[in-house]
Amino acid sequence: MRSYILCFFLFLIVFPCSAQPLAKRIATAYSSFEKDDQMKYGVSSLCVLNAETGEVLFSKNEEMGLAPASTLKTVTSVTAFNLLGGDFKWETSLGYTGTITNGVLNGDLILRGSGDPALGSSRYEQTKSDILLSRWLNAVRKAGITKIQGRVITDDRLFGTANIPLGWIWQDIGNYYGAGASSCTWQENQFGLAIRPGSKPGAPVAIERTNPEIDGLKVVNEVSTGSPGSGDNVYAFSSPYTDVVYVRGSYGIDLRKTVMASVPDPAFQLASDLRNKLAGGGVITSGVATSFRKLNLAGELAMPEATVIDQYYSPELSRIIYWLNQKSLNLYAENILKTMAVKQVRSADFADGADLIADYWMKRLGVDRRAIDILDGSGLSPENRITTLAMTRILQSAGKEKWFSSFYESLPLYNNMKMKSGSIRNVLAYAGYQKSADGTPLVFTFITNHYNGSTSSIKQKMFRVLDVLK
């Protein structure tokens, strides 16, 4: 008993002593980082908490709002786990209007989306486009339909027509990582451009095909051939629902890769692919492939109730969040943001989703709403602002939840640390977890804005600061 009491008091004496050197080492490393020439005109913040107790071990500029880039996805993820639950699934239903007589459907086939970000994605076996299209073809056959005297319609009403958050820039939104959020997302709302370089630098390239083929889309090729080793500097420029995509920049003469761009109207593409699949399976459709948005533009303001013949459920939210953070999928974050807004009986609006996140953490942890000033859920907008203290407190709270292991697993491994990275122009950030050499569990957020010089150089300097946490 005496030895137990002695060990207990020794722990009380030793623990503060061990924590103090760690804080001092962090302060020394961070001070050196701040004085680096790459930070001469920049600003940064680091906040480190004890992951168990929430005690602040180190903080600097922790209440300054900074652009977080993709580290914001951690906040979106944790909020979604809390509000939707790790086992949440999106439902996509297939149904028909009208009547079936002798195998002929005198009505429309309607596919209704609820915002599943992985519909048609190749990341999961069950979500692959060929598997889903075959599933829906079989459902139509099972319903006794051999011919459709009507249209194939995707019901994309739920998220409205505003599928790009405010603050996203023109250079981003035509590219795969700037794909808009639709309640009828399909194949992650992206398509590939197969490019063949010219015979010499400066010569025009040839765009041989798109994969998949996008119905009604015109690609204007303004890309030139780059020098050897220059890589992919190709950008697609388009807006939502357009039928023209401009492709500009340079493509290295020695490059062999598919350049990915965003699909301007994924709901229409889904309807078109489904109609083609039905035709290939012998179910001929007399009407066109279309979407509710297109019908609405034409003055058709209501979507009749459909007799449901198939209900498909997405992978669980925990599995969606895994790829959201592993591959930093902006589309997944924005669909989750809008879904949370809808489920909390708000409008399917980016602003409402962003307000929901700020409101939730004000009520849950007392975080000042002004500390979370965001326009999206992914961090792609350069106008987003959040404090490192707010983000770190949110991450610290996640450690107490039963779903924490799923969230922790979703974080990539950088610098041999479990943390999410974030990078947009002159912004680099990291947020995650680390156990110190003395066994103290740590949670941290490190954000740097407006640095100068190369990203690779500032990254290594940030890693040297984070190495102290080990």
C-alpha cells in the first residue's frame, strides 16, 4: 500500500515536469519556424492540446481566423458523425409513374437521389456504375416492363440548383476537385480527357476522347504541348449546367495520363447512362433522358409520386468519410454538408450547412460562432476562416466518442503522423493526433497562410515543428 501511495505521488510530481519540457520544446521549434524567411510576410498558428484532458500544452495565434484548406474536412467529418451517425446511409429509389400494360409502361421512369456522394463511384464494389445500372435494369425487368412510352428522369430536386459554394474560384470549378454537389451525384461528377501530346513543345495537343462520353458536351481544346518533364498543367473551365468546357494550359510531351474534369450536369448524365443501359438490355424508351431541373426550366413544375420498384442504400457514412479524408474528396464533403442541413430541417444550402456547423459547436463546446466562419464543408474556398483553437477542441471532443476509431482510421499518414493535410494557394495546414515520447496523447492543428517560396520547403519546416510532438 505504501509503495502504491509513493508511486502515486511520484506521478503527480513527475507528470508536470515531463509536460513542461514538451511545451518548451514546442515553443522553441515554433519560434524558429516563425522567424524563417518563408514566413516573413506570412502568418501561422499552432495549437496543441492534451487529447485526454483538453489542457492547452502550447498555443500561438490560436484565436486568429485562418484559411484551413482541406483540414476543414475534419470538422465536417466530426460534425457528421455526431449529427448523422456512423451507420447513416443515403437512399436512391427507382420508380415509375403511369401504368404497365402488356409490358409497356405508359409513364416515366424516375430515379430519385438523396445526395449519395458515392453513387457510381469505383471506390466501393457495390457503388460501381456498371453494377448499379445493371441493378436498375433488372428492377425494371422484374417489374414487368419491356418498353417505356415515356422518359427516363433523374429527380435532382433535393439539393436545389446551387451546386457550387460561394467563394470557389473559376480556376477550380471546371476540374474534378471542383465538381459541384448534386442530390443525383454520378461517378463522383467527373470525367476523363484522353490527351495525346503534339510532336514538339508548343504544338497543339489532341483530345482523343472523353471517358465516359458526355452527351451534348462540347470540349474546346486550347491546350499546348509542354516540354519534357513539365507534367500536367491542364485546367478545365466550365460552369454548372453548361454544354461547353474550355480546356487550357500545357501537357508534357512525355506525359501519359488522363486529365480529369468535372461534369457540368451529373443528374442529366445519370439519366442518359440509365436510358442507354435500358436500351442495351432491350428495354426501349420512346422519350428522352432528362432531369427535374431541365423539366422545371421547361415549365414542368411538379414531379408526380412514383411507384417504387427499387431502393438502393449507399455504404455507411463511416466508410464514406474514410475516402473523404484519405483522398480529400471535396465533393463528398459538400454532399455531406448539404445532407446535414436537410436532416436538421434546414434548406439544402451551403450557407445553411455552414451555419449549422458553427451553431452546433457553439452549443456543444461553447465555441464562439465567429471562430468558425466558413463557406463550404471541404475547405476549397480561400475565404474560409477558422481558428486553430476551435478546430483542435473539436478534434479533441471526437476522441471521447464511440465512433472515434472510424474517424481516426480515415486520417492519412503524413510524416508518420495520423493527420489531415490541407493545401490551397499559399496555404498549408495539418490537423490530427500524436502520442508524445512520454506517452501523452496529443491533438493539434497547425495552419500557415501566405508563406512565400515553395510548398515542399515550407512543408518540411512544418514537419520539423511537428516532429517535436513525437
